[in-house]
Amino acid sequence: MSDLLECPKCGHPNSKLAYFCNNCHALLIHRCPNCWHEQRVGIVCKKCGANMVLASEAAYETSMAEDVRSKRDKATARALTVWQIALLPFTSLAGLLWMLVAKLFGLLLFDR
């Protein structure tokens, strides 16, 4: 029984290597987001002294901001693609008309 640790939330015995409780799924090993040091108790990292709760919240906010930026960039790319497809008949028609006018103008000049 020495290789088992009790869950602080439900009291279920878990392996020393377990990250989550097998019974209630509570977090058993806390990892510092700054230095990746793992510890079982405390909100202040014993290695670098960082407040793990505040650092985790900052990392989460950064992740959410990157997610929002990524979604905005994808929406912009989709809108530009739709815009290009919508303008395709007009832009290709303009090129076709330009070519026809140039051919007709060239034929009219060479007929004389």
C-alpha cells in the first residue's frame, strides 16, 4: 500500500504516478506552466516560485486570444474567396473583352 496515494478530494487510493484520480478525476499532479515542474500540493511552484493559478489563467487567456485571431483570419480568408468567386465573371469577362477589342482593332488596322 506504500505505492498508493490518497486523492485529496474523494480519498480514493491512486498510484503515485497518476495525474488524475481514478474515481473522481480530480487533478493529482499540478504542473507549473512556466518551468513545467510537477508537484502534488500547493499553488506556488516550489522550483521557480510562480503562482500556478495566475500563470495558468494567463496561458488560457493567451490561448483564447490566439483562437479568436485564428477564427477571424479564417473568416476573412473565406470572405475574400467568396468575393473573388463573385467577381470572377466580371474580371474574366473584362480580360476577354480586352482581348477581343485588341484583335478587332488589330484586324481593322491591318485591313487598310
